[in-house]
Amino acid sequence: MTGLKEQRAGRWRNGPRPLRGDRGDGVAEIPQASCHLLLCKPHNPDPAGLEAAWSRCGGLGCGAHVTITDQKVALEFLKSNVQANLPPHIQPKAVVKELTWGQNLRSFLPAEFDLILGADIIYLEETFTDLLQTLEYLCSDHSVILLACRIRYERDNNFLAMLERQFTVSKVHYDPGKDVHIYKAQRKNQREDL
């Protein structure tokens, strides 16, 4: 566990990384952020605020609220990232909250979020069951999960296979230059399982 703390602390040595990436054309890039999960609500047709609302409302959409999570040890760094990267009028829509996968999930409402973003969170095999439990708890039937990751080891494919037991999973993008895959997952329709 000490190695993980040192690795996390090392990520911020060169300053905070951006939480948003406006390319100027109204489309958001999903940057590598310093959080476990980025959770968006309320229910709306464009939960991430990625369409025209991106330009008008500073990237979080006019009505979107975002919860950015990480383990307790990283929360102060995460709060400083939010303060450094979000305009002051948007900051009240972004909440930083502790989340350790599989633990104290009741501090969140079940099925509360429309969109869940995770970047490079599939790396410790011993956390896969807890991560899957967390995703199941946070998702409703209409929630969308987007996971950006590199497939480096067989364990990465093992997690995707675990995810496919409860969710419909599809690859929606591959960047060969960065060797990054983006997967979309949604809770399986119960009728599909019959």
C-alpha cells in the first residue's frame, strides 16, 4: 500500500492535471484526471454536457452536477485540481468526495448518476470485485459508464469479462497513438438475460 501512496503523490509533483479539455469545437476530450471516478447527474439527454452546452456553460453543462472521487489520501490534491482548473462560477457544481471501491457505498444514493467516467482505473486485480460492486451500486438502467484504459495485461481483459457479466460493453474508440481504448458499458436489460 505504501508504494501506491508514493505513486499517487508522485502524480502531482509537476502540478495539477486538467479536469476538462475544451478543444474549441464544443467537444470535450477525456483527459487523464487525478480521480478514480467522475460521476455526473442529473438525468438529461446529454449528461456530460458535451454538446453545445460545453461552450455556453464552461464544460459541465447547464444543469449538470459532478462528483469527483478518490481515496481519502488524495482528496486535498483533488480539491486543489478542481480549484485550479474550474472557473469559480462552475466550482459549486463539482463536489469532491471520498470513495474507496466497495466501501461505504451508502454515502452515495444508489443509481444516482447518469454518467460515470473512469480513466486508467483497471490495474490492480485485487480491486476488481470491489470496483465492479461500486459500478453496479452507482448505476441505474439508463446510466452510461465510459472507461479509458490501456490493455497491458491479461488481467485487464479479465476485468472487462467480469464487467460483461452485468453490463453490455462495447469499445467505442481506440487511439493507436496513445494505445488507449475507451469502452462504454450500460446495465444489461433484464429481458436480454432471459
